[in-house]
Amino acid sequence: MSEHDTNEAAEAVQYDPSSSRYDVFECPDCDNVVLALGRDDPPMSCHGDPMQRVTDCDIAVKPPDVRQVLLDAFGLPKAGLDICLCVIGEGPLSANEVAESLGYDRSTVTRYLNKLVDIGLLRRSELNREEGGVVNVYHSVDLERMRRETLIGFYIWAGEAAALIEEANVTKQDYMAENPDQELPEVFWESFPDD
Amino acid sequence: MSVTRRDVLEELDRQSDASAGEPTSVESLTDALVVDERTVRKHIDGLESCELADLDTDGQVRITVTGEELLALDLDEMIVVDPEGG
């Protein structure tokens, strides 16, 4: 086993139903699988019957890195998170101060502030200035709303990812049924164009 | 006791008035906040860069219209002011 393989194996994690950080339920009668955060009270149900907590999943996954999750799910690069962390408890700060503190160009800070507004993690307000015109102010949304938006946003992203995996499984299944003697990879990836 | 930049802005709002152009002194802010003058001046410089405070040539300082409007938003957290982005 190479060093790379060893590191990958060391990093992998498996679902631990006893951890209570999250739960995965499945329906005993169909393919429905759900992820739940928080309490199992009342239990998840499907077809009117309680779903069962998954206890026998063998697959291991690479633990997510929060920076990569923010980038993949919300298109938010590390710089955006840096800006949020830089300002918490210190505001009001000027965009120039944030830029100097983080070593970014001011235009970069403005771009990511607007990106955070687009994602829904910040709000932008316009305040009047004494000499005329307006000053842009970027501020947090309500924390409870932010929690809800980011969690639901991530679930939407996870749902899209899960749909892709299901599509891949179906594609593989169909191909193998139609072409039992041929190699799978080429046709398989052709069904998922890069763009 | 440490004070935040927002503490200084709120005290400035109590002691000065933008529309009337009524300033206060750094010493008065220092006394009210029970903190050293250097700290208050540092925060005022920051507030000026955000166009939330105006320091005149006599060393008198007042909140600006922008500063009053910012406080009226009653925000909890995470504030970046971008005067050049308006």
C-alpha cells in the first residue's frame, strides 16, 4: 500500500449510528433514504410506517473539509469566510481595513461581500452620506435565519449530489444489461458531460 | 475595561448630533467610556474611515448622518462599510 493510499485510508470515516450527530434512515419497502439532523421524535416515516435507522453501511467516506463544503455547495471560497471571521466582533470596519487585515485587494473584498449577499449570508443596505450619494453597508442576516438558510441550502446541494449518484447507478445498471460483454467506463462518463 | 468600536459610535451618538452639526470632545468620550484616550482615538480613526464619524481640525468629533443611520438599523453583528462601493 502506498503512502497516499495509507493517508486516504486513515482519513476515511464510516457512518456511526451511535454518534447522534446525524441519523440516516431507510425505508424497508422502497429505496427511500433520508438524512436527519436533530431529534428522531417522532421517527421518520415512509408509506405511513416508521423508517429504520441504517446500521449496516460498510462504505467509508472522506470526511468533509468545511472550506471545501462552502466552496462546493455555495461557491464561497475561503476568502469569503475569512471576511466573515475577520469582522465578527470587530465591526464596523471599512472595506479597506478588512482588505489590509487579510492581505486582499479592496476590490476583492467588495466582490466577496457581494457574493455573500448573493448567497444569502449577508445583507446589503444603503446609507445616505452627508456629501450626497450612498454608502454600502454589509451586515449579517438574523443568525437563526442564517442557520436555516445554510442548512437547507446544503441539503439542496446534497440532494442534487444524491440524484447524480442515483443517475450514475441507473446508468451503470442499464449499460451492463444492454452491453454485458463491453467495457463500462467510456459510455458511462459520456452520459455525464464535463460541462 | 475594553470598548468596541461600536461602543464608541453609540457614545458618540449620545454626545453629538449630525443634523445640528453638534460635536463633542475626545476627552468627553474618554470619560464616559472610562477608557484611555489612545483607544478612543484609534476607534474614532476607524469610524472616520467608515464615514461614520467626522473629526474636525479643532479635534472636535461628531457622528455623521451615515453613522446615525447605521445605528438606526439596530444590527447585531458583522458590519463592513464600503464608502467607495456606493
